[in-house]
Amino acid sequence: MFKRNARQDLIFFLVFSAFVLSMPVLLAPIGAGYPDLLQKFAIYGLFAIGFNILFGLTGYLSFGHAAFLGVGSYAAVWMFKLLTMNVIPAIVFAVIISGLFALAIGYVSLKRSGIYFSILTLAFAEMSYKLAYSVLTPLTNGETGLQVKLRASGPVTDLINQDVRVLDAAMGIEENGIPAPSLFGLEITGWQAFYLCAVMLIAGFYIAMRINRSSFGMMLRAIKSNQNRLNYTGVYPRPYLLAAFTISGMYAGLAGALLAVTDPLAGAERMQWTASGEVVLMTILGGAGTLLGPFLGAAVIKYFENIFSAINENSLHAVLSFLPDPVENALVSVLSMFVGEGWHLTLGLLFMLIVIFLPGGLIEGFNRLIGLFTRSRKQTTGENREEA
Amino acid sequence: MAAILQITDVNKSFGGLRALWDVNLTVEEGTVHAIIGPNGAGKSTLLNCLVGRLKPDTGSVTFEGRPIIGLPPHRINQLGIARVFQTPEIFEDLTLLDNVLIPAMAKEDGAFRLNAWQRVTRRRALIEEAEHILEDVGLADQRHRIAAALSRGDKRRLELAMCLIQKPKLLLLDEPTAGMSRADTNNTIELLKKIGEKGITKIIIEHDMHVVFSLAHRISVLARGTFIADGTPDEIKGDPKVQEAYLGGAHL
Ligand SMILES: Nc1ncnc2c1ncn2[C@@H]1O[C@H](COP(=O)(O)OP(=O)(O)OP(=O)(O)O)[C@@H](O)[C@H]1O
Ligand SMILES: [Mg+2]
């Protein structure tokens, strides 16, 4: 449906953009029409779209991408503390720093492939996580997390607890209390925050689409398909892989920066392996290697996380109160394993079902549905694989 | 005629097994040089030493006067050596057109080029060339299919197209007609003759003597890791040593 034709791509892109921008209206009926949740769709969508450039195209499975998310958050908060509450320097700096970080980690990890590559990335991310709690506390503020503080009035002795914001100070911007992130005077909270994230998502999606359709993207797919053949075809796969790794790290950094923009606090738990695993789930759930899949997977997971983690035993009792007491109690004790804190159990089951029945993810599911409807009109020969 | 490839005293062992034993071979530019020999003689191993898959234990290989042992495979390809493998090595999940475009891009862009913005569809000249080559090997009508769906014989032809689009100076063919029907084999012979006119030097490994005698200017016979005979097709046909080693005494 969305083959590499430039015009069709443009239409696809415009439809996607229109959908993202009108999510507040379109998703209100399913109870997702508020900024806190929608901006999560956008942020984790970006994270997954970037991750997909590495995993979906080259097949290299990184288990450490949350490290770049975390680095992006720290970098952004530092910009808030040192320079200005304007989000632009924070975002730019976060993307650059996480890109450099990814370049270094990728350079080493890509000396291996397959499971060894995955384990190397996991090891680096866990190291970063542990370091953030120990020797790097002057940069990360350890378990408390890095926060935006009041601007120091006198001499600065402690940059963690006293912000300087030299740019804001130089421009004579007044501060009453702890300021919110802003964009040239416009406060980035509530709906503004969502729209900032949405614009970033749209830009990120566009770049990913162009990469997908480019010669570079084709080489990445060739790496996944048959790296051996590629070698004997005169291509050196390593720099291609490193470029893909770095780009996906920059996407993660951007997502991390947006997390910091929407909530100016950076903690090390963002780098934990569970966070790295989550982006893998999102990408596979939606459809690895497809354009839309990663965003879809991210949105679905964040949506259900929001619903299931809000349910607790009391709400279950309320819903099931019509049942006889012993039945009600038994049912509640079973169901409560799947909700609230136990939401990950539901996620695990969902993931297993997808991998077993729809290995191509939700996008494959949609394509099959479309196939069912169009088969009667047009003989499907398997010639054109859907790529959207 | 000048030698394009010079193999000197190459040895290669796998553990205790001596797969290549003081191998010497000169391939003249513009010729088709066949290497024949019984199974396990070391033919594929020799090609592996030429393309950088294996490193010989001792000896030297020069291509156009330049030593190539120790170079990584992509560098050797960029010098102008392309190879069709004994079991087809293609990009199974991509379309035939993409399969042929990738080597074309590798030839144009070199071993690495960060070309992340230009659409593949904008590379009209390459696409046209790729469609031409697919036509030459008789796969043009299937160009939008996924390569995994091809028959074994078609995969070989696709792999041949992938090599041809690079216009290599030296083409290594490891049993290019194995698993093909008689008709497909004859088509491939015709195809190889046609590209022979373009002056690509070829080394061809083949068990099918019909193919060998249709194409080769020169034949070398490898047995148990060493060359036992070397000559024109007529000389080889009459060589008793060859019949002894290769055919167990039967007549060619
Ligand atoms: N990577 C390897 N490791 C160990 N032994 C190997 C390896 N490659 C080849 N050999 C051995 O070296 C010998 C020569 O193998 P090779 O594949 O070169 O033979 P061949 O002449 O191509 O045979 P065929 O006609 O069957 O393709 C065989 O005994 C084979 O088992
Ligand atoms: Mg062989």
C-alpha cells in the first residue's frame, strides 16, 4: 500500500501528522484525551521509532537503549539548570550528548553480533545505571534525581542544588519560585507540552521515513537479510550499523529530553533494563521494521498501562459486587494479579500472544484484515509486501 | 596476455586436514579458466582464499599485481572481484530489484556512504541498469517478488545478476549450474558466453563437463588439494593423470 513512491509517502505522512495533531479529539472517546497520557504516546513513540531504525532495519537487538533515554534526560535538566528554561537548548544538547554516548557504546558493542551484541549493550546500560547511583552522583544527584532548583542569588557553591541559568539571568528574566520549561516565553505545560511532543514526533517520523526509503535504509535492510553477502558485495557493514545505532540513540535522547521537558526531573530508574526491555516490546508489538508499528506499539502499551495500573482491588470489588461473596473474593484475588502493580503480567501475556499469533505485530494484523477485504477484488500474489 | 591473478604456493589446513597444498595458478586476463576436480578437492576453499573468507596459512595471491591476502572481503570486491557462491548467497527478504540494486549502489557509493536522505527511487540510472541485468538473466518479470520465493536455479541466476551489475574484472563462479535443469544450464552457458564478450575474466568451478568444455579456454585439475594438470581443454581431455584422478579411469 505504501511502497516507496514519494507522493504516496507524502500522503501517508500528512495523514499521520493530522492524526497525531488531532489525537486530543480522536482519542477522547476512549478516555485518552488528556495531555499527560498523549504526550507519553508521542515520547515513547519517538523512542520506539528510533529504536526501530536499529532493530527493525538491521535486526541488531539492543537491550540497552534506555541508557540513552536517561542520558538525554540528564542532559536536558542540566541545560535547564545552567543555561535557560527554554526547551530548545535542552533538546539540542540532549540529542548531541546521547548521540556521542551511543557512538561510543555502539563502537564497542558492534564488534560483536547476535546475542553477544545484545548482552554488550545490556551490560553498558546496567553500568550506566549503576554509575548514575554511585560515582556519577555529582552529575546525577543519585537516588534523589536531578531537579530544577531555585536560581542562586549569591555565590554558587553547589550546582546540584543551586541553579544559575546564565542565559535567563543575562536576559533579565525574573523568576518567582521554580520556573517551568518554556519556549520563548510560552510556558510548556499541559496542552502546550503535548503539542511540543507531537511536533517532535512528526519530525522524527518524517526523518525515519526518509531513512527507510533511502539508500542507507536499503543497506540496513541488506544487513538484516544477509550480512555475509553484503561483505562480498563490497559493502562494509560496520559503519552502517554504527550510524544506525547512533541515530537511534539520538532518538532515545530526544525522548529523554521531552520526558525532562514535561517533568523537569531526571532519575536513574529511566536507564534500568526494564525500560530498555519496554522499547523492545513496543517495537515488536507494533511491528518491527514497519514505519507505523513502533508508534502504534508505544501508544497501545502506554494506553493499557494507564488503564490497568489504575485498577486496584477496591475497584475490582466494586465492579464484581453483584457476585456471591466467596466467588467475588476468589475472582478479585485472581484478577488483582493482573492489574495495578501487576500490570506487567498482563503486558507479558499480551506480548506472548502477539509473538505467537502475529509475529509481525499489530501492523501485520491490520494488513491481514485489509487482505481479507481486498482479496475478493484483487488476487494477492505475495508480490507486494506492505511496508507501512 | 597479462596475468590478472597470480596464486603462488598457497597452503591451507583445517586442523590436520591439508585442504590446499602448494597451490600455484596463473589466470590470464580475459580468459575463462575452469577448475575441475573431485568432491572435497579444495576448489571452494581456494575461492575462499581469493575473496577474503579464508586466510591461507602461507603463500601469496596477487590481483593485478597487488597482494590481496589479508584484505577484508569488501575491499577485495571493491578491487573488482565478484563471486557466485556454491549455495546461493542472496538477500532473501528483499525484492529481486533490490537484490541487484544493492551491489550496484556498492559499486557507485563505495564501501560506505551515509546516504540517508536520497530516495532509492531517485537513482533512476541504477534502477534502469538493474532492470536491464534482470532482463539479461531472464528474471525481469519477477523483479518485484521477494527473492526467497525463487527456485534454486533462479536464485543462482539472480546471484549472477548481482555480480554482473558490478562489472567486475574477475568473476568467480562456484558451480553456477548445479541444481539447474538441462534447459536452464544451456541458458546459463549462453549467458556466460555473452558476458564473456565483455571481457570479464572468469574462474569457473564446475562438475558438469558439458559446461566446462563449452566455456573454458583453459582447465586446471585440482585433486586432494593440489593441481595435477593444467592445459587447454584438448590437452586435459587426453591427459591420463586427469582421468585417473578425476574419473577413476573412465574416458572424458
Ligand atoms: N571451514 C572449514 N573447516 C574445516 N574443513 C573444511 C572447511 N572448508 C572446507 N573444509 C574441508 O576441506 C576440504 C575441501 O573442501 P572444499 O569445499 O574446498 O571442496 P570442493 O572441492 O569445493 O568440493 P565440492 O566439489 O564438493 O564443492 C574438504 O575435505 C572439506 O571438508
Ligand atoms: Mg565446493
